[in-house]
Amino acid sequence: MAIVTGATALPVKCGGLDAIVSQVPAGFRCRSMMPVIDRIDSWRRGAVALWLDRDGITIESANEIRGDRPWVPHPRAKREQARAGTAER
């Protein structure tokens, strides 16, 4: 597992890793091969937990567990907010 704290530490090659946890946006290069959790995922999904066991890696997020309720934040990108704002007018 790679724990990344800066953009220069992002792995160039995805091989040899089981997962990537990053404080910076990690891009899409390794996502098809392994779990990748980055700053953007945390923003969208809330707190994220990874469990390592013999069967692999299990990922669970706070927002997904709480479900679709009024008090569960559903962050939207500024682009989406702007689109929604113009559609309401």
C-alpha cells in the first residue's frame, strides 16, 4: 500500500501495490487495477476506511453507510452547482 502526502510521491507505476491512499488528487491511472482513495474521494464520500484481510481490501465510507438522508452531505463540484443554479432560474 502506498500512502501519499504530496504529488511528487505518487507512484509512476501501479505494479507491486495493493492500494493507494493519497492526500492529493491521485488521477485515474491506477484506479482500474486497485483501490485508490484520494482527497477528492474523501470530499465526495466522507471519511473512508480500508480493511486489509486475506480476501483483499474492503472500502467503506461514512456517507455511503449513512445512506441518502437529509443530513448526509452530497458535495457537488462548482460546475454542477453553477449548472443547477442556472437551471433554477
